[in-house]
Amino acid sequence: MVLTAAGRAPKLGPEVPTTMTRSAAVAPEDLVLRADVGGHRHRVARTPCDDCGCPWEYSIDEPGVFWEPGPARADDCGDRACDCHIAPLDGIRFRVAVR
């Protein structure tokens, strides 16, 4: 995995796919599109942050693209000083290696 200028990689939980499969499909009514830093649009899904529980998004059509919540916090946020709020990754691409 490649680190960004933020000096860290996203926290990949077991539910975040590193390769795409049919199980990563999203129902059309739940389809959300977001642009990465290069302007490319991606289908995204949400998962909670391992540290604070706030939802962050990842691309389901290209592993390694992430969006963290930044200033947005869930009502039950467990750590307001979490990296996903203080220095959020916003559409940044990582190379994900599976071994």
C-alpha cells in the first residue's frame, strides 16, 4: 500500500474488498457516485471507521480509493480527534496489495 502526504494509509477492515467480485454490487436505488482527486467517478459503499465508528466510503469499482468523513461526525462518534476527521483522505488512490 502506498502512503499519501498525510503519512498514513486508510484503516482497511475485513469488509472492504481488495478485489472486486459480484458480491460488491450495489442495488441501483443505493448507487452513490463520488469523484476521486483525478475527477474520475466511482461507485461507493460505506463502512464504519475502526477507531471512531463514523462512516467513510470506499470505491466498489476500483479498490484503493477512499473518502473519510472529515468534519462530518456521527452523533455517536467515539473519537472526535480521530485521523479520519483531523486529516481526512478524500478521494485519494492507494495501491492495495493482497498477499
